[in-house]
Amino acid sequence: MNVQLRNVPFSPPDMTKAEADEVRDAILSGWITTGPRTKKLEKRISEYVHTQKTVCLNSATAAMEMVLHLLGVDPGDEVIVPAYTYTASASVVAHVGATIVMVDVQRDCVEMDYTKLADAITEKTKVIVPVDLAGICANLDKIYEVINRPEIKAKFTPSNEIQKKMGRIIVSNDCAHSFGASRRGKMAGEIADFSSFSFHAVKNFTTAEGGALTWNLPFGQEIVECQQVYCGSPVPFIEGETWNEFLYRLSQLLSLHGQNKDALAKTKLGAWEYDIIGPWYKCNMTDIMAAMGIIQFERYPAMLKRRRAIIERMDVVFADLNVATLKHYGDDWASSGHLYMVRLLGHTREETNAVIEKMAERGIATNVHYKPLPMMTAYKALGFDITNFPNAYHFFENEITLPLNTCLTDEDVDYVIENFVEIVKSLE
């Protein structure tokens, strides 16, 4: 045992004086709610992930729920999510009154079982929510192959104009972990129809709280030709507006009480008057939050490089242990390196919890990602039973997540590795 104890937190926010200075400047500018810095961050994100538009919101949860509102998902509709994910992937479905349909993951893999996915699709299915767990882009090629099968497309029953234009089930990617990840030459954020990012305090890239929504639709540059109705309220038609512009404008309405002018627009002389288009929601990002993101962008390439170095160091050492780790990098794909998940092969949840406790005794904070949704009280109450999701339970029963963050020093990394190896070997 390493007798010189260290304190290694799990995922502290990586903040510098530069973020503090930008936040101070935002506060002293007199503009602290949604304003110029939020718009600047949206532009930077779109440039980074190669999309026409980005909407910054107060969380990835708000972004994922926003997708369902934009698509007009209603009670009676079904949305498919994996059983192995955080609650936000599924809870937003309940928020709009639709039905949650869960699919088990593959054996020894956190991605949905694509055969079971196909079997779960019905005439009521409107959206599938793949999850980029740990920062690794899910294989959306597999999902698109399923939803584009003639027999699957024939089941799709659109209920509004945007669903008709899609002509198939829509893919809303939970990219909460994958900002900065890529797959086959595309960035997370441009791969799926819709993508939702988290900038929560524990994420690689943070605005304390916060998130962003992007989309990449084949008809985004086409002109909207008719008035749309959302959440029971008509959205006024603007001549010459493209679908990208329309979805951005609608997102602003949905995130700001349905008010057709944001605070920035109302500051123009004589421009106080506004209308409420619909009785909607409040989930906008503030300029104080965006200020952190603007500086994080300048630092992010180096932060991603540091995460990769830590992952590759751990991978080399742990190759000799009886554990399974996730593969974060390949020839044509790269993770954001958000989580370092390890499975203690052949061990129970109780034995794995004992390892967590021993790591804590040595000052090392760890976590578990995730306890499957069917094991949670809220989802049990909805009728889900973990016995119907054996692969999700199998993956969870011996999973432990080690510290992986850009505040770790080389000495911290060595300390985590040394103690984890010693504790795991003591199980043999």
C-alpha cells in the first residue's frame, strides 16, 4: 500500500483565472442573462461540430426535452431508450407524456442491442435515443440501418409537418458525455438528426450548469412553407425562413416562456413590446454561464489531449489485470475521454463495492456508471423489471469508474493506478 495518502477527487471542474476573469467581465458588463456571450458560444459550438445552428440551454436534459417538443412528440407516442443510461435520457419522455420503451444493451457492451431495437419498434415509435456513454460515439450507422429498412419505415406514422419531412423514426442522440468526440470524420453533434450536450460541472467542458442542442437535417436549408402548431399553439409563419432558422427561433420561444423577443432584443429603443406565442418553458443559458464556456473553448484541445494521455496510461497498465475497459480510440474514431469505466470480471456487485470502499480509504474517489434504469424506484413504478434486461445488469454488477479529469497530476494518476492494481490483485 502507498503509505503517503493523497486526496484524489473524482471530477472537479477544471477552472482557471481566465474563466474567472471572463465571468467577472460578464457580470460587470451589465449583461448577465442570455445575451451576446451566449450567442457567441452558440456560434463557436456550431463551427466546432459543423452544424448550421446551436441552441445553448441550461442543461442537456432541457435540450433532450426540447427535441421532443420540436418534433411534436405527444402522449400516445413511443420513444426508445437504452436501459443502461442516466435517468435524463428517459425522464424527458415522461415530461412530454409519451411512453418510455427500454431496450437492453448488448452483452459486455453499453450500446443498445440492435436486434432488440428493431423488435421494439411499433407504429407508435417516433424517436430513438442512443447514448454516447463515457464519451464514446454510439454506432449510429447501425441505428440508421435499422430505421431505414423498408419494413421499419412502413411502420412510421407521422403526425405533423416535421415528422412528415423526416419520413422515418428520428434519432435524438444523448451526447451528454461526448462533446469533442468524433466518428468516421464527423463530430458528435452532427452525426445524429438531433444531438444534446451537457456542460454540467462534472463534464469535460463546463459552464457550471448548461447544455446545448444541435441538429443536422437533410432539409434544413429548405423553406418552411406552412404555419406550424406546437404544444397546442400556432407559431407564426415567416416568409423565406428555412427549417434551420425556424427550429432555432422555435427553440428560443420554447426556452423563454414563448416570448417572441428575448431581453437583448427588447433593449433596442422603443422595442419594449412583445407577444407570448405559447405558454411554454424557461430553460435558457445565461451569459455568466456562457462566459465560462468561451474560455473553456480556448483550452479544450489541450484538455482532450490530457484526457487521452491518462486513458492510454491506464490502458497499458490494466491490460495485465483481469478487468475489462472501454476502448476510447480507434483508427477512425475518438472519444471525448469523459469516463474511465472498468469492470472487475468474475466479481459481484458487493465485491466491487468493497473495492470502492478500499479506494476511498486511500483518498481516491470513484463512482459507478450506471445503475440500470429498471433498478430505480421511478422506473420500477412504471413497470420495468431488471430481469428483462440481463445484459444491462451483467454490465453493472461489477462496474467501477476511476477518476479521470484534467486536474489530475501525473503523480495523482500514478497513485490511482498503483492502488487500484494492488487492491484488484488482492481479490485473486
